[in-house]
Amino acid sequence: MPRFCANLSMLFTEVDFLERFAAAAQAGFSGVEYLFPYDYPAEELKARLDANGLTQVLFNLPAGDWAAGERGIACHPERVEEFRQGVEQAIAYARVLGNTQVNCLAGIRPQGHDCASVRQTFVDNLRYAADRLEAAGITLVMEMINTRDIPGFYLNNTAQALELRAAVGSANLQLQYDIYHMQIMEGDLARTLEDNLAVIRHVQLADNPGRHEPGTGEINYRFLFEHLDRIGYAGWVGCEYKPLTTTEAGLGWLKTHNAI
């Protein structure tokens, strides 16, 4: 059975963020991820991890003004310096928190720029981040996101990600495969996971429709968990879903699948 980590940006929201580390540990999780750590001192987050015996699995590079609707700046030609500063900030946090992978959100395609300049900006930024993170012992992953939930999101399918990875030319750039997003955009989940296992470093889950916990929608998660074992996936699976009711009430799927 895969190793599951709790996404603290979406789970255990019944309590304040810093209390979610303990809630995740009490629920049986051994690892956590979340969108961003930057609102808190790294040392404070590290203390919460250590106090609860948790592994920090993943967080994202700074992604612009999230509250204002920005979802990444990596493809924005006019914000390259801001992106590079964000890479350095992420490295500083990862060194304290101990995670060995960081995710890059491409962002919504900016208006006023041609396709070629947007693509080249994203490639150049990925290459810069991959090189800087590699020097720090950290893997860069990039995530494909569906354009129904985030209209205009630049990186939105596996084929595009593979083409961009080839253009970047860095072995330190891998894929983050979110099952929910890719069920919406392309389907064929099991085959895609197997065919691209060598470059998939992190997996996330939620069911569809609704982005709730496994068992609430159309995705056959029992099959997919067994499939991940069968093909030899060794990474974490991030539980990045919106509980249908409360977090605790929705954790029955973990016990059903003997996951924790």
C-alpha cells in the first residue's frame, strides 16, 4: 500500500493550521504536505513536525498573490526575478524542514504575451529552479492542473509536461501527478502512471467529481492503490482533497484500504 501524507491546507481545517500537525499524527499519518510554509517561521514548523514524529514531504514554490487568485508565476515573463527570489526562499525553508522535493506551479497564462515567450519563460525558470534546487539536494517537481477548476492554467496535461521537461534538459526536474486533475484532463490514469513512472516523483489524490475523499466519486482507488504497488511506485501519495463533511468522518477510506 502506498505511503499517504496529509495535505494540511485541505485536511483538518477544523483547527488552526499549526494544530493540524498533531491532528494528522493522531489520525495515523506519518507525513504531511501543504501549499506554502511562508506565513510561519521555518523553525516553528519544524518544531511541530518533530513534536509529532512527522516527515515534511512537499510544499510549493512561492506562487504570487494566492488570495488575489494567482496560481503561480513561473510562466510570467515580467516576474522572473520574483520567481528566482522565491526559489531561494523555498530552499531556505526546505533546509530547515527537511523535505527533499518542492513543487512548481506554472500559473495562469498571462495576457499580453505571445505563446513563445510564455513557454520560454517557463522553461528558463524551470531550468533555473532545477539547477538551484539540485545544488541544495532537493528535487523539483511540476504539477499539471485541470483548466476547469483553474481556467487558463498553463501546464495542464502529461504530454505537455514531458515535452517541457525535455526542453529543460535537467534530470532534477520530475513530475507531480495529481490523479484528480488528470482524471479531468486526460483519464487513462493507470496506463499514464505506469508509462511515466520513471519521472513521477510525487502523486496526489482526490475523487471526482467534487474533489472529495476516495470512495465519493468515479475513480476506482482500490485498483489504483494496488496498481501503484504493482508498478513499484515508491513515493508518497498526498491526500489533497476537500472532506465531504469533516476530516475525521471522511478518513474511513484509509482504514478500508489498510493504509494506516
